[in-house]
Amino acid sequence: MPASWQLCFDDGHQQRYLPDRGAVLRYVLAIGPKAASKRFEVFTESEPVQLADGTPGGRTFSLQEVIDLSRPGETERLRAELAALAIKDSEISAREGLPSPPESHTFDLGGGPFPRRTP
């Protein structure tokens, strides 16, 4: 499972768990103008807590960044980073190629659970 990101804002009264950095940036840019506080704390999932008896005790998060939208140029910096992430993602998807189309079960010649479609 990929590491998740945690976003805390409104003086810690609100938190969201997001799948990746791009989702964090999109969320901050979308709700930032409407949020009660312009300060967002960004955490990433780190190693799980290990209890004294050696059993896992739960998830932990480490502070990665504090985004303060009241700083001059902060919104533009986030937009630029999001654009760079979008370019990087498009390059990766272009290298991997398009996914193959799903196989249709409707033209199967076997006697499966679905009736054969006739043209």
C-alpha cells in the first residue's frame, strides 16, 4: 500500500487523508481561499509504532511541510509544483503506453453465465 498523506488545517480541527502529493496540492488550492486558517500542515506516513511486546501499534505520520497561503507567492509556488507533477505523470503514462482494452464477455463462444449476444 502506498504511503498516504495527512493534511491538517483550521488550527488542527480539520484533517484529511490523501493518496499523493498532487492530491494534497489540489486540495489546498481548492479549499485554501475558503478555509478559516491559511496554514496547512502536511504529514506523510512513516514507520508504524511498535509496542513493547513487538506487536504493531498503529500508523504514524511525520511532518513534511507547513504551507501558509498568507505568504506572498505561496499559491503560485503550489500551482507551479502541481503543473510539474502533471507533466511528470503524463511522461510516465506515455512511457507505459495505453492500457489494453478490457475483454468483452458478451462475444464469448463458451457457455458462461452470460448469454451470448447476437448481432
